[in-house]
Amino acid sequence: ILLYFVLVKYGFLDTVTLAGENVLDHGNEGILVIGTDYHILYHNKKIDELFGDVPHDIDLRAHELLGVILAGKTKALTLNERVYEFVLEPLKDSGVEQGKMLWIHDATEHYESMERVREIATKDPLTKLYNRIHYQDLIEKYLRWNDRGTFVMIDMDDFKKVNDQYGHQVGDDVLNLFADILKGYTEQQILACRMGGDEFSFFIKNETDEKVLGPMIQKMMEDYQKLLSSHGYEKYTS
């Protein structure tokens, strides 16, 4: 309200300068006010932190980042390893638009919270592979548009003996190392899931040829044995 009053008072003609220590320079939000010619009328220090020293005499639609925001092509950007959301509002006097105000809000914690919720809903908590429900959903979506692929089921023999003899921490490590093998493939190649316990499944996209599948799965097993050995776990499994 204060900023709007000042802008109206000065007719949106000049850069707005607030005397003394401007309270708007000490918040976490970026504030940018532009005229109808898309030149800067006012900005607080947060804008400088995010976009550097932007000249006041340029059309901001030509700016690499601000131009994208002003064109409405994005509602969020990652800047300086933080996620920012944007709200662009018209500034009007007697019903006539005199410029625009861009609010930039640090939404990093919100996005991190949403990512944690998404991970809890879709991932196995130990291995971070997909859980069974989400795995099934992904395959169903894939098969709506594609008609080729191969399911592979993996069940570790005598895994209970590893837990009983060496403890659950070692058992968890053994499971995670196999998960790491599966994570080495992109989602364009496979979808991978921990079904539960020592059971895994993965779906190889767009491939049904046994001459291709056999060597691929054999390499996975060989790579897994090498990984176990490199971690000192070769004696726990065979």
C-alpha cells in the first residue's frame, strides 16, 4: 500500500526513491516496479542480489531472465540454488494501467517440503527406488502408449541369513548396493522397484529380445558382485 501510494504520488514518471533505510530493502521478497515501457521505476536490494545490476534504461522484456518472467512463461526459477516464485500485478490509477509490480518470493522450503511428500508417496524409504504402487502406476502409463517391454523379478537367495548372522545394517547395505546398480540405468531404459524385503523388480522398456536381455541382466549381476566385493561384502552373498 505504501509503495502504491508513492508511485501514484510521483505519477509513475521517475525511479521511486524511499528516504533513509527503506523497509522494503530488508525483507526476503524481491520487488520490481516497471512502467508501461517496461523500464525499471523501482527495485529493492533483493532484485540486485538475484539479477545483478540491471540497467534502468532497457526494455526488461529483452532481459534473459526477467523477460521470461514478464512474458508469463514461468512461475518459478532456480536462482543461486534457491527456488523463487513470481507474482506479476498491474498498477492502476483511476482504472488506467500505469505499470506493473513484480513480487519475487523465496519458495525453496515449500518446494523442498513438496519433494519430501512426493518421495514418501512414491519411493521405498530404504533404497529410494519406486515403491510397488507407484511402480505399477508408471508401468500402466507406459503401456498405454507402448506395447513392448520385459518384467524382471529378483529375489536374493538366503538373504535372511545375512540379517541373522551379520545384522540388519549389513542387510540394508546389501540391498542398497543392488539398488545402486538399478539406479545406474536411466528411466528411459528401466523402471525399478523394491517390492519388499529382498525382492526387487524392474521393467526394461521397449525390449523383449532374449539375446539383448540375457547379457544385460548378466552384466547387472556381475556389476553387483563387484560392488559387493569393493565394499567387503562378497562373503555375505553368492
